[in-house]
Amino acid sequence: MPPAPPSTPILATRGLVSGYDGSRVLHGVDIAIPEGGVLALLGRNGVGKSTLINTIMGLVRPMAGSVTVAGQEVAGARPDRIAKLGVGLVPQGRRVYGPLTVAEHLDISDRSGRQGAWTRERVIDLLPRLGERMRNRGDQLSGGEQQMLAIARALLTNPTILLLDEPSDGLAPAIVQQVGEVVREVCAAGMTVLVVEQNLRLALSVADHVVVMQKGAVHWDVSVDEFRRNRTRAEELLGI
């Protein structure tokens, strides 16, 4: 019997070229994530990780190449169309609106129109601190609370793919541990996840696959187990 054909990745880029003001940051990036997979995107600062996330989400327009979501081409599409296809973003820096309360942030996400398992009750159960802060404005929250709110907003849109851009950025170690627990719970629930993370321990605790970028291109694409076994190459590429 011939082997079964490989399934279509839920998220894939092929030959993706992107950047800003005519300057190229990504130079033909290929990644593929199967349904339920968790890919950790690693690399030193400035190699193009956030540019890749923003290009997938439609916030940066690609110069060439392909981005597909469940086999559907979305390269160059508007962010709202990509979101409606089931791509959720937790952006670097959290991007919480200061004047809006926690409840108002969640209300906006509730109106995305996508139905699914991530209800407000389930999100608050996952992130109980937000339940205590519903009347507080975004600018009254701690950095950790803002990160929890950014995750809650994305989950309430009921994405099939979650993009996490530096979820531990700027947080105290104790808060990083809490964020890591939340990310692990989301991954364990079967969410397909692409996570950019400088905290290697956090990244490897949630991912099943690793892609390492250098100078806007993929230089290593391996399982987490293989990454752990080849410490010399990890040190060479990441400077750890």
C-alpha cells in the first residue's frame, strides 16, 4: 500500500519575501505547521521573526511568495480577512488600549463573529486575574495583566491558529512563569501555535518543532528533540 499523502499544513509560507519601505527583511522564508502543531520561531534580535509574524497577519505586505491558511492563499490580504479565516495574534508589546476597560477589550473580541469553544467564561477560568480587573482600564494593569489581556482577546476570537510574538517580553521572571503556564494550557488544548520567544526554556516547553532564523532566512528546521541533542549548533545560531 502506498504511503498516505501528507496533509495540508494549517499554516504555511513558501518563498516569502517581505520588509519595509522597499528594504527586504525576509529572504524566501519557508515554514509549515500541521494542525495542532506548535512551532517555536527562534533567532537573535533583528533576524526577521516579528516581520514574519506581521506579514502572515497581513500587517506587512509581502513582496513575493505565498502564505496559506488551511490551503487558502492569503498573501497580501487585509488583516481582517486573515483574522476571519481563524488567525489570532498576540502582538509583541501587548498593544492594549489604555482608555478601554478589560471588559470593553473582551467585548470587542466577542464581536468577531467566530463561534467556538473559547467563551468568555472559559477565558476567565484560564485567566482568573482578569475577572478581578474587569472595570480597570488597560493603562491601570500591570505588564503581566496586560499580557494576559492580550492573550484573552486573541482566544475570544476563537482562532484555529494563534500567533504569539514574544509573550514573555519585558516581564518579571515570576510573571514569565505564569504566562508560560497559560501558553502551555492553550497548546495542550490542541491549538495550532506559532510562537516567537527569546526565552528558550519557555519556547522549548511548549513547542514540538523549532525553526531558527538568521538574516531573514530559515537556517535550521528540526524537532525539539533534535534541537536539544545538537547543543553545538544551537549555540552557534543563537549565541546561547
